[in-house]
Amino acid sequence: MSCYREILSKVRLAFPSPVSDRVHDSYFVHSMMQAVDKVDALKSDRPILGEYTQLDYEAALQSNLNETGMSIEAVTSELVAYCKGLTIPGHPRTHHNVIPPPTIPSLIAMLITSVYNPNLVWDEYSHRVALAEVEVGAMLARLIGYNPEHSGGLFTFGGTGATLYGVKVGLEKAVPAAGGEGVREDVTLIGSSASHYCRYNVASWLGIGASNLITVNTDARNSMRLDELREKLHAALHGGARVAAIIATMGTTDAFGIDDLDAIVKMRDEMVEEFKLPYRIHVHADAVIGWAWSVFNDYDFENNPLGFRPRTLRMLATARRDICHLHLADSVGFDFHKSGFAPYTSSMVLFKERNDLSLLSRPQKQMPYLYQFGEYRPGMYTLESSRGGSGVMSAFASLKLLGKLGFQVLIGHLVEMTQLLREHLLGQDSVIILNRDNVGPVTVFRVYPDDEDVLRVREQETNDASYRDRVLQHNDYNRALFKWMHDEVMAARGGGVLSLTDCYQLTSYGEPMLGLKSFIMSPFIEEEMIMAVANKIFAARKGVATPRARDKQAV
Ligand SMILES: *Cc1c(COP(=O)(O)O)cnc(C)c1O
């Protein structure tokens, strides 16, 4: 056994040198480059890194800490091996979900920020990274139309964290004793049926109770039904409940539905007046996907300087009509790891009035935003204690890299390609687009066997209970198509990586309607790849037995 000092000197080599040392520094850079190089070597023309293999969780449970360590090179090889089978988010045949390819500067930001490990609990530990958090907050405030002199926010653990912060502040407004004494009143939280499932977590974790959520149904555009919101809000207030918040979803996860924030805020104002509420119901805009469309707030749609096709232009203009109201919300959630082209996790919650954050501070009386006086201590009011700086810096990097124009070009292209996909899918009379009226880069569609009349089937499946069995058969059929295409991609026989939503919507008689989903996020996508994916879907129809044929086999 070596003396510990001998081992220590080897271990030291595995840390970046704390003081300038050209040889040691270049060893660090070289090690990083080598890792990136090795991962790059797993790329082919497929949307998958290396080979996709079955996972053996039983074997994983046998893991044990080794007695002795490994060299950097050996660890690197191990790490690289764990990248095998990952989907490549920037691949033009990846239509996986709202998982963006990160920009090179956002990756650099992650890396160099991690090396020096700033902690945003306090600017003492994060210095200029804390400044960057305030700068990103100001950029986003101006982008959506908040006054940056009044607004303020922070980076947190995802869109879920952003919603949690928004609702927590709303809860403190509605129930001022909530933080200190707990929630003892009847409290509710309102969101649409298409809003993200994180509302259940938020209600549960804040003590509101998931069963006290009020869910408002959506219309054909996946947008919260205002008549039903009015009814349910009225009934809740009439019954004496306090409303922690209304969540307006600005870009739903499956369909890019957008709520009418303007109308929701007006309705809130009326109700506050009508019921003489001692608090103003908080409206949180869950814009984790839709925020980036704010770059079109001042786009010249008439002259269309970027030359988008007319149909694309209309989709962008339609989104702007609602997204331009973001500044009306009391708080807004932004995910850079969705439409900001940054790696996980990079999310900001921004409050129109930064003083709202004082409702969270410990102890209550202290000012939250001490940076006006030269010191920034978000740890006074954040849920997190340690808060890393890489989310802030990768968001900052993507914003600086792309600017408003870069975002316009990227989003415009993704929407344009989505339009093309829809055209190609509809070119064959076996597909219906479920979210036809939604204008984002996501398409939810359903494929039918030959004997189905696609002009009528949607209406029949949605509203005619005698179609119940057919709906379930078609769900199975689409699930089988999905699996067939997945196997094709994994076996390098072409096609694209799609995803599947088990319940795009419920039929009027309560059955889930499954949908196949394409979410286009790759800047590299072009029409021929769109066609390759669409053609594979049609090929799948030949590869998979129709539901009735399978029934016969079963008999
Ligand atoms: C993804 C998503 C969330 C949750 O965000 P995370 O970053 O995954 O925590 C919330 N709302 C909407 C609309 C989303 O699409």
C-alpha cells in the first residue's frame, strides 16, 4: 500500500490547477476536448448516439464503490459509454419533444461556470454571475413588457419551480398566514385541463392539496374556456374559498395551446371587485414554452423582412396576439431548456413587482432585493439554499448569441418546417392533425387504417359513444405504429424519433384519445428530412396490421 501522500499527488492532478500552471492547465483542456471528441465519435447519420441497447436495471443494482480509483482517461471512457443510445436533440430527424439542442455558447457557459462553482445564494459566492441573473431578468422583462425597474426574479429548478414560486407568492397574498401557520383555510388553485401536470405537485407541496385544484376545460384550440373559468371561479369565491392563483398556460406542452391572458386578467379584476376580496388573485403565466415567441412582439408582419412564407407568418402572428399580453401576468415562467436552446436546467421566474418576493423572505420584514444597496442575497427568499450559476449563464449565453433576430429566425424556421410536416401528413388521407388550430412547432396527429373515413372519424370518435371500441382500437393501432417506427430508427433503417401522448384529449364520453407527436426543435431540419419522417409514417401503416385484421388473428 502506498503512503497517502503518493496517492494524493495523483489525485491532485485530477483537479484543475488552482494557480496558473500552463502544463497542468493544458492537461485539463485536453481532457475536456478528448471527452467531447470521444462522444462525437459516437455520431453517425442517425438521430442516436452509438447503439441503443436494452437496459439491465438488475445488473445496475449490483454496483459497488471500487476500492481504488481510476485515471481521468478511464473515467472519461466510462462517461462516454453512458452517452450511448441517447437521442441527439439537434438531429433533423429528431422530433422527440420540447427538448432543444443547446447552443455552443450555452455549453461553454455550463462548463466554465461549473469549474468555478458560483453559488447564487449570495453575491459573495457568485459575484458577477449574480449580476448576470439580474441582467437576464432585465432583458426578459423588457422583452415581454415588464418595467425592469419594478420587476425581479430568479433562476430555479425548471418550469415546475417557476410555477411553484408563482403560486407560493399567490398563496401568501390570499392567505397571509400560510407561511407561518400553515394553510388552514379552504384554498384552491386554478388551471386548465391542458396545463402542465406540475400543478398537481405545486398544489400538493404547498399544502393546498391536489384534490382542491380546479381544472377548467379547454376549447378546440387547447385554450382555457373562459365561460367555464368564470363559472368555476365565481362558485369557488362564492363558497368562500381563497384562490392562490390562476395559472394561464402560454404554450401547452402537447399542443402549443395558448390561454387568453388578457381576458383572464380582466376577469380576475372583475372578481376581486365583485367579491371585495382583501387580496388580488395572483395570475401566473406558465410561458415556459411560449415566452420565446415574444421576439415577434415588434416584428413587422406587414413587410415580413425575414421572408417567412404566408402560412408561417400567419402562425407567428396568431401566437403573437396572445403572447404579447405576457406583461399583464403577475409572474411569468421561462424555460431556457425548452425554447431557449440551453441545456437542463435553466429556468427563470420573473415577478412584475419584485416586492412580491418579500412575501417569501425569512424573516418576513426584511427587504428582499438588497442589491439596490449593493448587496444581493437571494438566499433570503429562495426555496433553494445552494443555487448553481450554470442555468443563468447558459441562458445568458443563448440570449447574447442569438439576439432577437436569431430567435426570430430559429422559431420562424421551426414553425415553417412544422407547417410542411402537416402538409405532407395531410397529403395522404390516413392522418388527422389533432391540434390543427395550434400554431407552434408541435404537431399531434393520429393515423388511421385504410378503411377509415378521415373526414368524419374525428367527429365520430369525439362525440359518438358507439365509437368507443374503435377509439381504443385506433389508440392501439397508433401505439403499434409508434413502436414500429421506434424500432426502425433504433435499427438504423431510417425514420424519425417521435413521441406519443397517451391522452391528447378525452372524448365526450370519457375515453382517452392517443396522439403521435412531432416536436420540431432542430435548426438543421429541412424539407427532405420532413418528408423522410412523413414517408416512414406511411411505411409504418404497411408494416403494422390494421386493427380489424388483428381482431381476426385473435379469433
Ligand atoms: C415542461 C413544462 C413545465 C414543467 O417544466 P420543467 O422545466 O420540466 O419543470 C411546466 N409547464 C409547461 C407548459 C411545460 O411545458
